[in-house]
Amino acid sequence: MALMFLVPFATISAVKSAPAPLTSGSCLYRVRAVMDSQAQLDDELSFTTGDVIDVIEEQDSDWLIGMSI
């Protein structure tokens, strides 16, 4: 099972691409990080500029739920 984490919306590009099929859950769209982000809590995802993230859910206007691929 893939682990899903919170992703700060301000750290990803607005360009969305078609998702690849997942074995668990459904991917709404795929985004690319435009800056580094270091997780502050256990449920947040750390990533670096250029990382690709599958968005699983839009939690609110500031946070997404996703996983790094």
C-alpha cells in the first residue's frame, strides 16, 4: 500500500498532467514540485524541486493529499 501525505499547495506547479494508473487509490492528477519542502509533521511529505507527486485528494485551498512517485 502506498503512503499518502499532506502536500502544501504553494510548493507545486499549477500544471496538471494525466495520472498513471495506481495500484491503490485513485489519482486526481499529477504535479511537479517548484520548490523544496521539508515536512514539519509526520503526516506531511518532504520533497525537492522537480519531484513528481500524484494528488489523491484536495483537502482544502492550501493542502493536497498526495504521494511522491
